[in-house]
Amino acid sequence: MDLGLTDRVYIVTGASRGLGWAGAEQLAAEGARLVLCSRNTEKLEERARSLGGPDRALAVPGDLSDPGLPERLVASANARYGR
């Protein structure tokens, strides 16, 4: 099924495991570009590589309790994917 997600950019938190990872996998399968976020840096980078590396999935480690994280995630998406 083509959901029209090709090259759209999504920020996925909790992306190193569980529902965050499952959602990221499905978005990637539909051709989306991803900014993945999780506290587990090593696992997050491994997950980003498995989805195609920085051309398809960018790892941005962080904790959602950090008030500056949302701005960093959006800035990372803009810097890497231009939107």
C-alpha cells in the first residue's frame, strides 16, 4: 500500500525499541525520512543504520525531559533533510 509518505520527514521518539521502533520501521518501509530519538545512543545509532543511515534515518540521542530537545530535533530535521 502506498500511503504517500515517500521523502516526507518524521520525528520519532522512543525509537530504539517498542512502539517507537515499530512505528519507525513502518514509516521507513513507506519511504519516509526519519529523525530518530532515544536515550540509548548506541541502540539508536544501530537502528538508524539498519534503516539506511543518515540518508534515510538520522539518530539524535536525547531525553524528552530536556526542554531543548524538541528544538534540537526540528533543527536536525531541517539541517539534514531541508524540512
